Amino acid sequence: MYNKIIGKCSICEGYVTVPQVWWGVIPPVPTCEECGAIKDSDLPVIKMKLAPQTWLSAGTTITSHTSRANE
């Protein structure tokens, strides 16, 4: 079976390949030929920020940007 090179590995810079022909419903996972690492994720990483939390207290609006990481 022949493999198609689709890129370089971010770990070892080896060739990342997938089979040119596969007979399944689920596509093959891109794999590094040198170190054996597999593709991390199909989804892009999206930079996020915390949404402000707004509530009313005695007629005054209070906005907080607290992080749950410190809990």
C-alpha cells in the first residue's frame, strides 16, 4: 500500500502520511512515519475570553470578569 505525504510533523519534522487508498467509511488518521505521532484534532483552536457577568444589586448594575480558574 502506498502512502500520500500530506505534511511535516510538528514534533520531529518527519513526513505525515495517509494511505492513498482506503476501504472504510471513517477516513484514516494522518500519522508521522518517523515518530508515529497522530493528528491532534480536526477542530481549530479558537482564542476565547470570559464573558462579563452582569447582575443587579440595589438598583446598581455590577459587571464582573471573574475567572473560574481560581476557584
